[in-house]
Amino acid sequence: MVARLVAEQHPDLAGETVRYIAAGWDNELYRLGDHHVVRLPRRQLGADLVEHEQRWLPRLAPALPLPIPAPVFAGRPNADYPWLWSICPWFEGAPASEAPLVDPIEDARCLAGFVSALHRPAPVDAPINPYRGQPLADRDAITRERAAALADLIDSAAVLAAWDRALATTPWDGPPIWLHADLHPGNVIVHNGQIAAVVDFGDICGGDPATDLVIAWSLFDDAARSEFRRAVDVDIDTWERGRGWAITHSLAVLSSSADNPAYMTFGLRSLAAATAAGSDSSA
């Protein structure tokens, strides 16, 4: 079906080899030749997210210091397939969750520069995401519920103490800021030991910039996190809200990954980093 869609709607790529890569909750990915990837939604929600990428990523990409998968072709539904779909550039490398960084300090600076460039006021018609970019307090009930359910695996009291400290910070009162909104190691591409691209912008929205700071605790060690903190240059309340987002995100990962040892390890490591007080909290 992918080959037929490409041949019908983008015939100049009709001769390229199509290879299945992977499937997630919302999309299937297919390598198209050497330079492209087809992003094919599996459900209506995935199609809605692809539409956001098609509309906004081409506008954002020129101002960002790292490549992003701005679609080069926006596919349409047809008789065989009911949703929007995209052809995007292919980025060589592997997710940062699988590929080590040669120089984490330098990559912390690099990713901080990317986040700072992205974090500009979003327009009034930017997507709204009910689960990302919202006030941290909106996550309170589900965070406590998950911490209690995971009590055999984590130190729930310590986690909730750190969570309470994050909740006590001043909420974001500025305009909605452009967010990646799902910035974790699986969506950061590493090539030859360096961060090379940021992918999967399906959750893109406007909101509290602290949401994207999750990456500081989920990717970097203490030293690199401190450098990221210095380079991203946010106020202490935003940084500590970011810690709160890292806590609630880690609990979400742990709650849904019992059958995925790699994700469980990632969730535990990120939660431990976010729960521990350290030098990264200094202004």
C-alpha cells in the first residue's frame, strides 16, 4: 500500500525501495529509498498529529539549529487509505536511548540551544495539547495515583516529596510557548556520537516551556545536566517545574512499560535523577 500511495501521489519517488521500520501507538514508519521516511498514521489521532507536523514544522525548521522532520510531501487520503500521511527526510543514526554520546557536555549545549530556539511565543492558532504544556497542578492526581501504584518499585514518599516541591513553584504566567512536548531520548537522534536531529513532533503545541525540560533528567548525567541548565537559561521556577514534568513523565513510562525492560530502566533512571536534589537546581 505504501508503494502505491507514493507512486500515485509522488511519482518521482515511485522507484524507491520501501522498507518497514517500526510501528508506534499512532504511526507506522517506512524507509523510502536512502533519503526519506514515510509516516503513516494508524488511527485518526495519529492523522491529527501528522496534520500538525505538516502545517507547522516547515515554518519552524529554518529557525532551529538542529534538523527536524519537516515533511517534504503531504500525502492525501485515497480509496485505499483514509488519512493524511507524510514523506519526511531520513536522518542517519539511532535514538539517544540506544546510542551513547561521545561528549555529553557539548551535546547538552547543543540541545539547550535547540530548546531555546524553539521556545518562542506560539501563535493563537497553535495546537492545544490537553496532556502537555498545561499547568503542572493538572497532573497532580494522576501523578499521586501512579506513585502509589508503583510503591513496590520506587520510593513513593521521596518521589512525592520532590513532586510537592515542584508544585510549590510559581506557575507559568507568560504566553503559550512553542513546545516539542515529547522531548525524550527516543526522539533525539545521535549519529557518530553526536546529537544530529530531533524527531516526532506529533505532540507539538503551545504551553509552559518547562514541559520540554524533561530531557535534562531523562538524557543527561549530573555534569551534562548542569551545563544544559546553564545554557538553556531559564528561571529557577521554570527549571523546577521541568523537574516536576520529569517526575510525572517517568511515572507514566513506568506505569505502561512492565513488558518493556528497556523502558523500565529508562523510567527508573530518569525518576531517580529528577527526584534527587542537586547542583542542577541552582540559578
